[in-house]
Amino acid sequence: MGEHAQKRLIRKLDLERFLATVASQPSPQVHLEQYTVSEQLAANMLYIASYANNDIVGKSVLDLGCGTGRLALGASFLGAKSVVGVDLDTLAIKTASENSKKTDLTKGVQWILGDISTIVGRFDTVLENPPFGVQTREADRPFLVKALEVGVSIYSLHSHPQVDVRLIKQLKDNRGFLQVSASPFLEGFIAKHGGSVIAVYAMLMTIPRMFEFHTKLKHDFVIDLYVIKKKTP
């Protein structure tokens, strides 16, 4: 599939349909903030990385905190040269491996059970949907540090600085994304660790009622995709 994907542009609708076949976490854990990105959000993220910035097709891709492999397998589907997914949750990695076989995307795809600190080497592109820090404050910071340590181009999802009802409506209306300003704190943190924010895109994240403390059947909120480049020495 990867070789075939490299020869033509994959329609976003076809990418969304593919991503919908990738099973999500069957038993999510609240302390790990295991929220699977929707197929629409994942497709937007991958489309920006692949077709706006040429960071997927023919590239080595790392998915930090890969969960069940939705972003990693999406990258393989689009034509990544190699994909590595790492997660410390055994069930997530087992499901990712099953998803890989189910979608017939096993060549050049590797799953690692372990903490992100175990990853070494160099990757063209890093994709990550880290914990947003709701359960554990600043839980996303180690992901950014590791991504900037091993990656050249980084696509990282983070919570939007505030609740913005108008922005949520705009994102619902156009089913896409809007460019927004970076958080000064995150921009400074990224710069401190050798990165530069190229762009930030607001996207709509929708999660179903998953845990007992959730009071609604589904919850819509804004999430920001940070496009980051490693600074050259």
C-alpha cells in the first residue's frame, strides 16, 4: 500500500475512511489521558504534514505515544518509507499490531512497547498526540523534548489556551482547521529545546463519554497542532 500511495495523491475523504478502520483503545486509562484522535482531525494533521510540507511520503516517521496506531498507520498509508510507533501501554501496542495486520500495513512498520525515553536515533518526522496535562500537569513536555531530540519536523497536538466558543463554531462549520497564534509559553519552551514554531493550526477535537466524570455524551473542544522544525546548528 505504501508504494502505491507514493504514486498518487490520496483524497482526504479516502484517508478519513481508512483511519476509521483503525480500532481505537478498547480500554482507555484516564491517568494516561488516552483519547484517540478522530479520523477527521488525524486526516487534517496528516494532510498538512504530507501535502503541505512534504514530511510523510518517503520519510522515516516516529509516532510518540502511538496508542493503537492511527497516526502511524495513516502515515504508512500515505507512503512513509518507515514508521515506528511507541507506547507504554501493552493493550494499545497489541491493538496497534492487530490494526497493522488488518490494514495490510506491516512492511516498514514497527511497534515498540516502552516509555518514549527509550527512543534514540534520528527521524525525518515525528507525530504525537501527547497527554494534554489535564490529569498530570505538563505531561506533554517530555514528548516535546524527545521529539526535538530525535526529529527534524515535528507535528504535535496541544490543548488550546482557552475555551473559545466562537472558534469551536467556526471549526464545526468548515470541518477543517484555522491558523492561530502560538502560546507564548509553548513557543518559548520549544525554542529552549532547539525548535522553531513554523505554524499553529486550531482543530476541533470531539471525544465521546469515556469515563465516569464525563457529564456529556460527547465533548467538543479546540486542540492546536504545532508544526515545529528542529533548528540547524
